Amino acid sequence: MIRYIRTALQTAVRFPEWDRILVIVQYVATGLLVADTVTDTGFIKWLWHLLLLGLVGAAYLLKDFRPVRNVWLAVGPYIAISLFGDIARLISRDFYNSINEIVEIAEIFAFVWLFATWLSSQKQQKALEKERQKRQQEEEQNRIIASQNVMLEQIVAERTAELTRQKEELEQTLAELKTTQDQLIQREKMASLGELTAGIAHEIQNPLNFVNNFSEVSVELVEELREERKKNDRDLELEDEILTDIAQNLQKITHHGKRADSIVKGMLQHSRSSTSQPEPTDLNNLADEYLRLAYHGLRASDKSFNATMVMDFDEKLGRVSVVPQDLGRVLLNLFTNAFYATEQKRKTGLEGYQPTVQVSTRRLDATAIEIRVRDNGCGIPQSVLTKIFQPFFTTKPTGQGTGLGLSLSYDIITKGHGGELTVETAEGEFTEFIIRLPT
């Protein structure tokens, strides 16, 4: 019993003072067992009773021993029967002899109860031990989990700090990219403005040359007329002929002056509006003007450049509500790309090749019109066809393109006008851009 108490309570670890006392009691109990075996003294039995009662009292009175109360439930009946028999023997031997068989039978049942309870207690003890070990494992797992949680929290904190830093870097990079994008868009606009200006200058140059040439001829004719009038023998037919030539020259000067004036007024009309509001526009005239401007703009930078322009305009197209300066920028970009493609193909030295750019307009139905820009240049490779409308993508060499022309054109047609901009191409043969606009 004492060994069981020491083992169950782990007194050597938890209660060292009680362990020392129990060791002494164990020695005393061993001594009493030996003395009871050697001698038949009644005094030793009473010492046994006192020892057992003391242990029972300690189990019920002392808090440290409460976990082993079950052992006293097992031993209690035997202690009670043994103590009752010894007291009965002490009071009256005759009475004891009359109940001796009953006491012995009761002691047998007490021993059976003792072992049955002991076995049950052992099972419970083992179950409790398993439960304790399970709790220890759970505590160890909880400790490990807590440790891992601390480690994970530290890792998460470090990762959060790293992500925050990366986020700040990305935000800074994004701001720089937006600035760069704005600069590139402005550069693209300036490039378009340069092409437009070069085209306008070249387009105006022709009527101005006619004005200057006919003016000089007219001045010479006036001088010739003066000389003829000074002669005594005037040739009236010659004077009439000179006057007729002067009148014709003045008509031609007026015609080409008006042509130059219409070009300037047309460009001013396209550029003066800053509200980007749609207005009824003659798309045939708009396409014709920007086709010529794009052609002469390239001619201004490369005198060797030459191409055939084919215009097929639908006379029934009518006026269409568009933003002329925006649509003009789209057409200028498409025409410039078309002329560039034909020039690149011409430089390959293909025999019998004649650069040609075609522009056509037609009304599809009452609700839509179509503009097609086709060239017989080098075409677009299928591998990059899906990228041509992406910002900053260009097939031109470095320094010759920003990669924003088609992207801006796509946004102007689709977002600005609610239309469609598509492309059909065959590498090495042709490229055709198709604009469809609602009316």
C-alpha cells in the first residue's frame, strides 16, 4: 500500500518530505509484519490497527493524499472487519467464537473486494496515466505549436515588412512609369504634329510656288506691255495677247491662293477646337487632306520617297458626327505607317514593285460607315499581330517609333467614337486597317 501511495503520488519528486515519512512508515510496517509473524502478541495487532487508521485518516484529512483515496475504499472493509473481530475478541471470547465463522467469511469477501477494487483502481490508474501522458503530449504539441506560431508571426512580420517595402518600390516605379508614359504620349503627339506640319508645309508649297511663278511672269508681261506702249508703231494684237496672258495668270494666282488659303483654314479648323466635341464632318475631304499631308510629310524628310495614292471615296457617305482632330490623328498615323511599310519593302529591291497606298470610304448601312487603309508593303508577322494595339509595342527600329500610335488610334476609335479598329494582313503582301464608325 505504501509503495503504491509513493508511486501513485510520485512523492519522491512532488512531496519529498512526505516521501521520507512514508519510507520510515514502510520500514515500521515491515518490522511489524516480521514481529507479527514471529510472535503472537496482541499488542502488535493493535499497532497494525493504529497504523492503518493513521494512513486512512491522512488520506482523508491531508490534501496531498486525496488523489489516492480509492486505495482506502479497497482496504477499508478489511480494516473494519479486522478491527471489529479484534474488539469482539477483546470484549468477549465467547461472543467472538459465536461469530468467528461470520468474521472469517466477511474477511474473505473483504479480500475479494480488496483485489477487485485494486484491479479496477489499477485500470483507472493506467487510464489516468494514459490521460496524463496524452495531456503532456498535447501540452508539448501546444508548446511546439506556440513556438511555431511565434516563429510564423516573426516570419509573417518580416514578410509583411518586405511586401510593404516592395509595395513602396512598386508604387514609386509605377509613378515613374506614369511619368514616362505621359512623356512618351507627348512625344508621340509631337511626332504626329511634326509629320502634320511637314505635310502642311509641303502641301502649301505647291500653290505658293504657282503664285510666285505666275506673279513673276505677270511682272515680266507688264514690263513687256509698257515697252510695247512706248513704241510709235504699237502692235495692238500683241498688247491684247499680253493682257490676256496677264488675266490668265491672275486667275491662276487667285486659284492657287485660294487653294493655300483653304489648306490653312482647314488645318486651323481641325486644330482650334479643344473641347473634343463631335461635329458633322466630311470624311472624304478629311481622308484626302490627311493622305496628302502624310505623303508630303514623308517626302519632306526623304526626297527619294515616292508612292501611288489610290482614293475610292463613297460620294453618298454624307457628313458623319466625329471629332475631326482626333480622327485626323488616327488617319495620319495609319497613312504614315502605310507609306513607311511600302518604303521598307521598296528598299528590299524587289523588281517591278510599285509602292501603293489605297484609302476607301463607304456606307455600310444607315447606322455605320467604314474607312479602309490598305498598303502593299511588307505586311505584319502573325507572331506579333495580337500585340500591335498594345501600348509601347512597335516593329520599327529603335528611335523611329514610340509604340503609341496604334494604341492611341485604337483608343480614339473604340473609346472615343464607339467604333471598331481591326486589321487584315498577309506577311510580305499587304496590310489593311479597317475603321467602322456608328453614325
